[in-house]
Amino acid sequence: MDEFIKVMKALSDPNRVKMVKILQRKTMCVCEIHEALGIAQSTASKHLKILMDAGLINSRKDGLWVNYFPADGAKNAYVASILGHLRHWLEDEPDIINLMTRLPQIKRENIYFKDGLKVPADFQCTGACREKPKTKSPSGKISGKIPTKKDKQQGINP
């Protein structure tokens, strides 16, 4: 019963239902999801965690990107059933129709560079899309700390 309740609670929020619906159509990163739903990236990340904990979605790293997609339901019969039904449910809802219409235009490459500029190789998405960059200190140790302005002025690369 606990697994059933967890799945149902995860789908009790309209934004989480919308997330599952769009992820059933397209694998996306958190910045694309936040753009699609018009919510803060931190809110999108919290919703994604709830959906992952319930077993409704999974994530996969692709280089530095973290992509989210629907779970296959192999581990939980409730997840398999609800995802199968949800694929067909709510298709005539105005919010879902609008979201699905806009979905093809929502691309990570366009989110922060709306003037047609290409995303540089070292582009850092503001959110959980990408990991923090790893830097080398003068001693050769690798750190996840992003150098501050003060560090740079002092020639320190943590």
C-alpha cells in the first residue's frame, strides 16, 4: 500500500502531472522543464526529486547534462499502470494542449540564448542540468568549488 500512496501523492500536484506528460513525449533537462512550465528551476528540481522517489521518472547523465525521462515501470506495477493510462489521459485539457504545442520549440540551446547565438562548449546552465565544473588547484587537486572573484584576483584556483 505504501508504494501506491507514494505514486498517488507524487501525482497530486498539477505541475508534476504536467512534467510526467511532457517527459512522456520528450526527454528533457531541468532547464527545459522550468521553461516549459514557467516555474523556478529550484521548484522544478524539487518536483523532479519527488517524481523520482516515487519511481515515475528516471534520469541519465549525457556528458554534463542530466536528462529526465519516464520510468519503464518494471519495478512497480502501480507506476507501470499509471504511466500507461496517463499517456492517454488529459490529452484534451487546454493546459496540456498548450504545453504539447510549445514542446518542440523548447530546447536547452534556445533557453538562455534567444537571439540565435550558439551555446558555447563551456556553457553552464543555471540549475541541475549540468554539474558544477571541476577545477584544478595549483597543487593539482581537483575541486568542485567554483573560483570566486577574490580567488581569481589572488591567483588562486581552488
